[in-house]
Amino acid sequence: QVQLVESGGGLVQPGGSLRLSCAASGGIFSGSTMGWYRQPPGKQRELVARISNLGSTEYADFVKGRFTISRDNARNTVYLQMNSLKPEDTGVYYCNAYSSWMGGHWGQGTQVTVSS
């Protein structure tokens, strides 16, 4: 059974940093594109960043230069390092895994709140 478990969210002041982790199990990680999405309050879910199984990365314009996505294939874990956080980065952050043979899967989400 595929499972994605996010961790690392919390409350941080503007300008601060957080690192999110997503641990994958059930055979989904290897060969999958892993992504982080977020859903701000009252808005739709949006792509933040994703990384292919070969390590190619893609970022939303609003996080370029501030966030870094990475993956540890030995640990079946994807990370999102978030620096210079802004209040508008507040939302629920979701991990996603996609492969052509297993389809797409979501984690349960982790809350990130940027506030003074």
C-alpha cells in the first residue's frame, strides 16, 4: 500500500526557515516524480516544486531562489528546504508522488504558518 507521510511543518516568523520531509513507502518512490504542492487558506492547491527520478527540478516562480527540493533515494524521502519565508507562504503543504505505472498519490498534508 502506497503511503506518503509529511513532517516538518509549523509556525515560523517571516524571514525564517523550515524543512519539510516526505517519507514514501509501498514501492512508489523509485522511478517517481516527487512534488510539493500547497493550498493557501481559501485558495486552490498549487504546485510549489517537483523533482524527477533523475533529479531534474522545477519550481513555481513565487519560490524560486528561496525554496530547494531534493530527494534521498536511499531513504525514499523528498525534502523541501524553505528559506526567507513570507506570510503568503502560509498553507497546507502536500507531498505528491507520480509514476506512469502507479499513478498519483498524495500525503495527508502538513500545516505551515508564517506569522509574527
